Amino acid sequence: MGRMDENGRTASRTAVLVCQGRAAADGRAAVGRFADPVAIRLLRPEERTVVDLVRAGTPPEGWQARTGYESVRACAEIAVPRTVAIDEALRTGPGAGLVAGADVGSASGTGAGSASGTGVGSATGTGVGPATGTGVGPATGADAGPATGADAGTEAGVDAGVGRQLVILGAGLDTRAWRLAELARTDVWEVDHPASQQDKRARLAAAEARPTARAVHFTAVDFAVDDLSAALDAAGHDPAAPTTWLWEGVIPYLTRAQVAVTLAALAARTAPGSTLVLNYQSPSAKAAAGRLLTRLLGNSVTAGEPWRSLWTPGRMAALLADHGLHVTSDHDLLTLARALDTPTRSRSSLRTGRVAVAVATPRRPGPPAH
């Protein structure tokens, strides 16, 4: 069970699973395009055991242990194309595309988006060793930074890609503010449920992780009940300046109404020149059946975190357009994985997971005052 906050809410187990998947894939898949050496440092010893097994390609005995192993293997397969697509969108901006050679906007109504209970191509090599190249030092306060040593390439990345403000909605155990050099001149707001954020900050302190971002602002928000705009105001976000918004791994766990409310709050703080990078799941009867089965069997680490909304690309594009955001690209993860030449055994899961990029359209002027 995840750790509880003062209100009895537990930290997200899905966030831990995704972090395990990234740690298992680091240095094994899409080398040169994918890397996350920080992920393993955020995991506790008991959470690293299955990562070591996946990296060694050694399935454990017993159905419960094997189910946990397969969940991490599957998550690793899904995490690689998703992470690469998002990272490259942040680096290059909305006009450059996500992955060279990938088809844009291919819709699919089949397959599963679940990251658990499905197989992944076998990982090779041995156990996980210490991460390197990420900068180690004590984390300080709520705003960790600034980072130093940015080069001309980093400055170009700020100008062409992510910009000066990055807001990560539902950050979980996201590591971008601790591994992307392109964020050296960027303020990052990590928005998440208080229980998950408390858990993450404890992990960061234990790892003595130092951010590569200029500053990290931890912004506690329960998307189901809290006012996102008020929380960002209190945390110092500037709604008049361009913002890159990242919404990864959250939308399926919100109702349609909660997604719409969050988008409205986001759009109200979105200046011209802003970009939204989002990950969502398209509908799949197979995915729904698979997730229901794992919940009934009680063998899913995310059984208490059900999906609440799935979206076709057309319906998502229409919703974004209603909030002044124009979709410039929308890829399924299977297409991205094939472009990266990474394992695709979980084809149904990859086919229904999607990464889209949308840009803020100019606001139409209101009617003249009389």
C-alpha cells in the first residue's frame, strides 16, 4: 500500500509502477533516445527487486510474483515510446513532430491500454546498478534549484522547445526536472495529489537528487476537489507568460467532467505561444476486460485506481478545440515504438495509448462595448 498523508489518502501505486518500468528500461531500450537513470534512485529497496529481475530477464516463481514481474515488463515497454515522444516534444516544440517517421493521428478502436498483466519483450543484461550523470546533492525547500552549467544547446532548447515555464499535471514520480538539461532555464511546477507529492519529496530527499531545472515548485492539488488556478497562483505561476503544460498518465483516472474542468482552468492560464503535451487512452473492450479481471483477482498493484474516462482522438481534439487548443500531432504508442524499433509484444496496450500535442490558438476578441 502507498504511504498516507495526514488525511488518510495514499500515494499513487501507478506512479511507482511507471517509475519501475522506466528504471527497468533505462540503458536497455532505444539507447540514445531514451534514458532515465534517476528512476531507480526514487525506488525503495523492496521496489527495486522486481526491476532487477526484469533487467536480468529472470521471471520469478509463483503467480503473484510473476504477475508483478509481467506488470513491470509491460510498463517498461509502454514507458519508452511515451517518454521519448514527450521528451522530444518538450525539446523541439510543437512544430517539429514527435518521432521521425511516425504517422500522425492514426486512430484505433481496438487493443488495451493497460500497463499491467501483459507481456513485454525480454530485457537483457544484469541487475540495476547505481545511476550516474544526474547530479547528487541535498534537496532544498519546496523550490529546489537553481541549476548551473547550462550550455548553448540548452539555451536553444528553451527558445525552441519547453520555454521558461513547465507545468506537470499529476507529476507522480516524473523525473524530467532532475534529468533534462534543457530545463536549466525553466521553472517547473509539479502538480499532484498531496499524498503522492509527500511521498515523492521523501524519495527525492533520500536519493539526495538535485534538479537540472532552474527551480521546482511543488504544488499540491487534488484534481477532484481543489482549484487548480488558485493553487498555481499561490505557487507563483505567471498566466501571462507562455507555458508548456504536460499532462501524462492522469486523464484515464479522471471522469469526463473532471477532465473538462481541469482543461478550463488550464486554458484560462494559457497565454499565446503556450503548448499542451498530453497522454490519454482510447477506448478498448479488451483493455476494460483485462483491467476488470486483474481487479477481481486482486493481483494488480493499481487495482484501487480504476480508469474513469477513455477518449477517441476525434473527441479529444474536439474537447481541446473547445478550450482554445489546436492539435498539431496525435500518435499512438505502437507507431512510436515501431519508429524507435523497441519491443511491441504488448501491441494492444501500445495501440490505445496516445501522445498528442496541442497549441494555444489566439483568443477571439469579444464584442465591442457599448
